[in-house]
Amino acid sequence: MPRAHDALPRRAANHVALSPLSFLRRSAQVFPDRTAIVYGDLRRSWAETYQRCRRLASALRREGLQKGDVVAVMAVNTPELYECHFGVPMAGCVLNAVNTRLDAGTVAYILDHAEAKLLITDRAFSAVIREALSLCKAAPMVIDIDDPAAGGGELLGAQDYESFLAGGDPDFAWEGPADEWDAISINYTSGTTGRPKGVVYHHRGAYLNAVNNALEWSMPMHPTYLWTLPMFHCNGWCFPWTIAARAGTNVCVRQVSAASIYEGIAVHGADHLCGAPIVLSFMINATDEERREFSHRCKVMTAAAPPPAAVLQSMAEQGFEVTHVYGLTEVYGPAVACAWHEEWDRLPIAEQARLKARQGVAYLMEEAVIVADPDTLEEVPHDGETMGEILFRGNIVMKGYLADPDATDAALNGGWFHSGDLAVVQPDGYIQIRDRAKDIIISGGENISSIEVEDALFAHPAVQTAAVVAMPDPKWGETPCAFVELKPGREATAETLIAFVRDRLAHYKCPRHVVFGDVPRTSTGKIQKGPLRDRARAMAAGESQG
């Protein structure tokens, strides 16, 4: 029998599609004069930032872009890229922030695959973009970010970003999405299984993970956030929207270094920052000249390769409060956090670091994260030994892969997102990664496909066999290490092969070490990467001791 409460309809007054765009509007209305953007000598308030984002949205619409059209952006962490996180979806368009470390061929593929209608690009990347535009079929309108701090490059488009904004309406009457399932952005993976996949985010997930970040980090109102994490990486893990939700201050920097980090903390008062373990390495290994004195507490959120316990210990000893999170592009960045227990504060720092190095438990607004057999979906026992695949379910799981239904079906099979990461569950329920499926290498927070590097090595006429594995690195977390068998009678040096690969791939994907000799195989001829990983770890340990 129907209940009276079941008959109450959904109305415009009591149901609105969730979108992080609402955070910007609120901060501009409630805190219009608070500083939103710091970049060099530039200061902009939340009211000014809101006005500029509305100008951008208006200009895009005046240019003829329609709902669902893709706007690609090739830029570092400058105010323009921050504004694009709001102005582009305000126009009903979809943001595609492109990894600035990619080669021209990959950028061309992304522009074509996403069907980009407009490209906003920093002049610093003009060489790569010019080549990419010559390679791709798409013919997006090009808008230049003419930043004097770029220190080179050329202008490629018909007008620059500021001129483009000048043609927009600062009072543009934007509307949020009609459906929170509408796409807000596309983030391309680093191509861990060949060509990069376009991971599609919706407004609902972006909204929820932005709030998630603030809750999991206990972020107060008006934080000062230092942009050490690339905004092109999972939309800066959704932090552009998080900082708007908290009416904080975004301290933008073109280049991340130990000096720029300490300047941001000491001079601008940054009290929150994110980054891969390499950022932590910059901080703990800074020289006396790079360091600056500061008196406030600075919180650091780290993800990507699991941070070594020794690094976490050094951060704690130097007064930084580190939160360890884990996730993937497909789950809007962080979706698991090493939730901290107050009683752990009484433990020795080394033991605290060991506990903090674990990936942890599901974010509050991710429905569930389990470790299970990927075929049966049966959860592994919480014994710290039995390995399974990390599976996600909830509102911060991607819509799917753009124009790739087969890959989407495989990734979301059985009602769970299959991460491909292998882990155990400790007796207290905390997840801890043990290995990575598909031989993914994470260097400086970016995924590298071992297959892609191997293919580049195989293209050299002297190479008969190539196997690439992760080698621990104190700076980058991991770097590619190549084990190579040469063809009989052929010669090549490590330097020659590295240079050969650098001509074909983005430089961060290239091996730092090349080892010549027989590559171990199974009885069926398959390369055994386990022993190669052991050798790479031993080499890294030997270097650190030397």
C-alpha cells in the first residue's frame, strides 16, 4: 500500500543538481573582499575572481561553444587555469586540463579524442602545441596565456587570454547543470596500457570530493593553499573547488621547488599543500639557502607512490603534519585516507610513520572501498597477508572512459571500479598496497607505462629484448629502470638508448638506468619482472649507501 510520504514529488525548491560552481558564487557573495588569488605581485579577491570566471563563460558562449563542448587547457598552476575550473563549466562546457609533461604526439591524440573545440595554452608550451596542432585533425580555436613569467615561447592564437575575457560579460547569467550527472571535466590517464584513456567526471562527484577533501583534512575556513600539486592532475585532486568552498587563498606558482615551497609557506603564510612524495623530498632535503623560517603549522597531503616511512618521519621531525591519501584518476584523485587516531600520537615517531605509510580507509563520501578477488568479488581476510585487488564503489567513481565502452564495462564490472592495484588489509581494516598491477611506474606523481617505454626501446635497431620496471628513487619516488638484451653483433651504450627514448617520449618517462644482460623468462618465454624489480631495488639501495 502506498505511503503518503512516497507521494511527495521532487520539486525545484527541494532538489538542485550538485555542482562545485556553487562554491565560487557563495564565496564571492559572502567574502567578496577576501584574497582568492596570489601570483607573484598579483592579488585578486573572490569578487574579482567570480567576475573573471563569468567573463570567461560568456566569452566561450559568444564564440559559439555549446553545452558539452570540450575546452582544452595546457597550462601550469597560474590563475588562468584556476579560473578555467569554473568559467568553462559555467558555460556548460567540459574542461580538459592537459598534462604539461606530455609529448606532442600524445597531446595531438588527446585533442582529437576529446574533440576539443577551443584550446587555451601557455606560451611556454608553444613548441609542443605547435607540433601537436600540426599532427591532430581537430582544429580548435587557440587562445594564448601571455604570461611574462613564462620566459620564452611564442603566441600561437588569434588573441590572448586577457583579450578574450575582455569580450565577455562580467554579469553573465550562468546556470548550473540541469543534471548533476553532466560532465564537468575529462582527465586523461598517463597511458598505462597504451593510449591514454579519457576519464569523465560529473558535477556531483566533483562537488562531493571537494567537500570530502575539506572534511578528511579538517580544513578550516580561509586556508592559504600553496599550489604544489598540478591542477592538470585529477583537476588538482578537486582542490580548486575545495578552496572555493572554504573561501581560502590560492597561492599559485609556475615552478615547484624547495625555494618556492618555503617562500609560499613563510612569505604568503601557506598552511596547506598537496603533492607526491617528491614534494616531501624537496622539503626535507632543502638547503639552508632555500629554507625560510615560519612559526605556523603547515599541513601536507601526499599521494601517488606510497611515501617511505623514513620520509614521513623526517617530515614530522621538521614540524609538518602529513596526511597520506590514495586514489586514482578514475576516482577523482584521493578516495582513501589514512584516517588518524589520536592515541597514535603517543607512539614513537618511527611507529607513527609506519602507520601513516598505509593507504587507509574509504573517504567519507565514497560508499565503499574493499580488497577482494577481482573475479569472485569475495573480500580478502583482514590478515595483512592475503592480497587482492582494490575495488571502489560510490559517488566519486568516474562516469566512465570517453568513447571506450569496452574499457568502461571492464573497469566497472560487477558493480565495482577495479583499480588494478594489489593490496592487503591489516587487522584494523586499513588497506596497504603491496604491488601494482600492469607494472605501472609512478614517478613524481605521474603514471608511466612500462609497455610504452619498452616499445620505445624496442624501436632501437640494436635492442632484442627490453623489460622496464620501477626503481626506487629518493627524489621522484620511482623511476623507470630498463633491462636490455642486445642483438648478436650489435652494440649500444646506456647513454645512447636513453637519448633514443628521449627523442620519442616525454622525458619523465625515460629510463634513468639501463642494465645490459640476459632477461629472465618463464618456461613459456614470458619475461619475469619479479627478479628484475628485486635487482632494481638492490641497485637503488646500493646507490643510497654509496
